[in-house]
Amino acid sequence: MGTTAAFCLLMLCGIIQQQDASNLLNIIPRKTVKYQSENLKVFKKQGLSNFSTVLLSEETNTLYAGVKDYILVFDLNDISKEISRISWFASEDSKLQCLRKGKSKAECNNYILIMHKINATNLYVCGTNAFNPACRYMVIDNMKLKLYTRATESRGRCPYEPTVSYASLIVDGALYTATSNNFLGTEPIILRSFRNPLRTEYKATWLNEPTFIHMELIQENEAISDSDRIYVFFTETATEFEFYDKLRVSRVAQLCKGDLGGKRTLKKRWTSFLKSTLLCSVPELQFQFNILQDVFVVKNSNWRETIIYGIFTQQWGKLDISAVCAFQMETIQEIFLKGSFKGPVALEGSHMKWVMYRGDVPTPRPGACADVSAVHLGYNSSLDLPDKVLQFARDHPLMDSIVNSVGLQPVFLKRGTKYTQLVISQATDLDNVTYDIFFLGTDKGYLHKTLNCHGEIIILEEIQLFPSAEPVQILKLASLKGLLYASSPSQLVQLPVAICSWYKQCFHCILARDPYCAWSLSLHNCILLAKHLENSQKENQKVPYHPWQQPSS
């Protein structure tokens, strides 16, 4: 390739990097692959539907899937073959009560929604049980499944209905769940059960019509585990704005793992619950994305550098735009530790207005998990906190300070696509440079593989996962194996993070700009780099991020 052509391409790359948000909306996938079953491993069987939860265990090469009335087990390397299954039907009494309450026959089944690994041989599983949530333990013995213990009523641990979004997590033997606590769905709750049970208050100022998305444990101090925090990501109806319609906002809330509740005030309630607004916007276009769809956390050995990525959409308008925004963990924690609070101010009649609280914040500061200064003052746990601290925490759960996204703008935008699920993998090239690869599922059943290359956003591939348009409901990554798993209401599919063999020629392999792929000079193939790292770098032409560079002969 001549010098002139190389210069033109170099300038083009520079122009792309300097594009504004309006141009980034129109990014076109470099390669579109229509549905090809030979590229996927597929599991689909008549009578099995609603793949609503998936649990991966890379240590045991096992994938568990929860569907309507069944729990299924697969080999993690090939999910097209079912290894085992066990049925768990809703009781006839639960079905009858469900129908009497006006629910449909389809709704009055047992949809398995929650699965958590307790140890190598035991899972904790929960299902809707015909709008009467139930949980029980399941044992795995030589890939044979057995449900033991009677199903127990599990309000607050599992959703009542299969279509409601929820979040759950097991930490140190305690189950954390964010869901609804009643049949009507009018009592949202963030609950800790098994050990030191706590829950949120039933107050709109704490949780107001929330849609829960994700929970994450962030370990801050190995020496003091009580300083660890649970973060809950959700969208709710704002109480702090006066608006003609219900304005939805995206939030992050914190809970201290060591919280024991208060002695009198906030007894058996969270004393550490605080929430702040996540702001994902494009100021230059006056776009604000206020509906959170999914969250993926890229952890760092330094917890402060952990990055939270979220998919956001707009509540109103016909623009049909999805945005991915990034938030730094240090910024979130800084707001909870040092940010200003909002407080209620009474107006005429019964109206309340939320404004920045300008009074004194009590000591120790609400929400400071296992704070050293609090311990020095003699407050060894939340049970020791004075009433004025607990009353403040109860009445001021919302921060006035908001969490701005990294760079004050989205990582990228996509017009005409609604993203539903996100996972992020990391690929390292031969120069030992690591790149984040975004895999995004859409509501039409496509997978977008996207690379942020020094500020230039590239959709490397668009892959159709299902033969007909179905939403990607679940997207999971087995990072050690380099495999992705996606589910729709009717099926489960598996595919590798990269299919380098799609690129038959050296030029196409390099032009793909996929960090997973490289051109082998000895094999004359586009190969998966990770599988050939034992070969000499001289034999493997790394895929450069500059398509104008020719491979050496």
C-alpha cells in the first residue's frame, strides 16, 4: 500500500476519533453476520421456555439454567446437550390461589428466577411458585439434581411474577435481594436474609416504584470486612422533582455489609442506606438517558479504579437511542462519604419539596461503614449509633450530589438499537496492551461486539443470535474459556468471543481490528491469538489497530 493511501487512512482514523456525539450515533457495524446455526451451539426444546436465569461455574465446567418449572444442567463447553434436569412445579394450591386472584394460567406456574452457588455441591434456588415465591436448596451429585428441604415461603427473596426485574447476591452466607415484598408489587424492598436480617423502610423517599437492575459487592479493606459495601443499581420515580408526569431517574444505593440496624430507631432496618443519581447525558445534544437497562462491573485490584458500565435509554421521545456510560467507583464512594444531602421542606398544604440540606450533618456521618473515626468515638457497630444519626439517615436517604459519568459523556451511543444486556471482556495484544471489548445484546436478538480503540468506537461485528426476532434477556461471559451465553424466552445459545476464521485473507484479518485475532504467517490463517501465544511472535502477525499497515512478508 502506497504512502499516500496510508496517510489518507491515518487521517481518516484521526477524524473519526474527533467526531462529536451526533456523528457517533450513526456507527455502522464493520461486519454483519446473519443467523448461522453452525457458528452457534443452541439448546431449544419444546415444552421448555422462559430462560430467565443462568448460573455459570467455570470451576466445575457447568452451566445451570432456570426455566418455567425446571432447572437444567449443561456442560459449559457445549450447551447444545442437556446433562440433567429436575422439575419443580408450583403446588396445586398455589396455582388455584393465583387464578382466583386474577392471574392468567400462564402466569400461575413456577418460573425459576434465582440461583446462587452455596458450595461445590449445593445451590440455593427460588421460583415464583404461582405468585407465591418459594426457595429451597438443591444438591448436585454426579450431575444428578435433588431438591431437598421443603419449599419455604420467600417473600422479599424472589419476585412474585416472572417479568419483573430484580437483583440478588450472596455474600458471606447472607442473601441480599432487591425485589417486591407483596403480591401487588407495591412494597419494594432491599432485604438481607439468613444472617442479621435487615430491610429498607416502606417509604417512597427510600424506594419509589423501583426497577432493580444489579447488585455488586465492592471489597475496600481486606483487614476490615465490615467496611465492604453492597451497591444496588436501579431506576425509580423521582420524588425530588415537580413534573407533569412521573419522571424516572437512575440511581445507585449503598449498603454497609457490617450494618446491624439500629437499637430502637431503624431497628432491623438498614442504617447505611444512601442513594444518589447516576447522570448519563450528552450536554452538547441536550440528551439525558434516565432509564438504566443493565450494568456490568469491571473490577480492579485497586477498588477505587473499578469501573461501572451501564446501558441507558430515554424515558420519552422517539429517538430510539441507547447509551453506554461509565462511572468510577471512587467517585461514587466519594459522594456517599463527602457529598451533600437532600432534605424535605414543607410547602403549603401537604406538599413537600426536596432541596439541598444546609444544616449540620451528625457525627458519625450516616453511611460511613465501619468508619475509623466512629470506632474511636466508641461506636463499634450500627447498634451503638445515637438516635440523631439514625433519624437523619432515615429522613435523608437521597444525596444532593450526583454521580457524573467518566468524561461527562457516554462511552458510546447507538441510534436505532435498544441494548438490553452487557458483558465486557478483556483482550491483550502482543504488545501487552489490554483492551475492553463490549458485548451488547439487543431487543431484536443481535449481539454487537464493540471496541473502544483510543477514543474511536468500532462495532466490530453484528451477529444474529436467534432465527427470529427475540430479545436477548440474559448475556453471560465465561472469561477463562472465552465463551458467551445468551438466552431469549425460547432458547439458549453459546458462541466464542471471537470467530477469527471468518476472515479468510490476511488483509481482512488485519482490517477486522479484532484484538482477539491475528494472522499466522506459518498457517496462513486468521487465528485466535490466545490459543497460539506459545508460538513465536515472529510467526504470528499481530492484528494492528492501523489497517494501513501491511503484514510483513
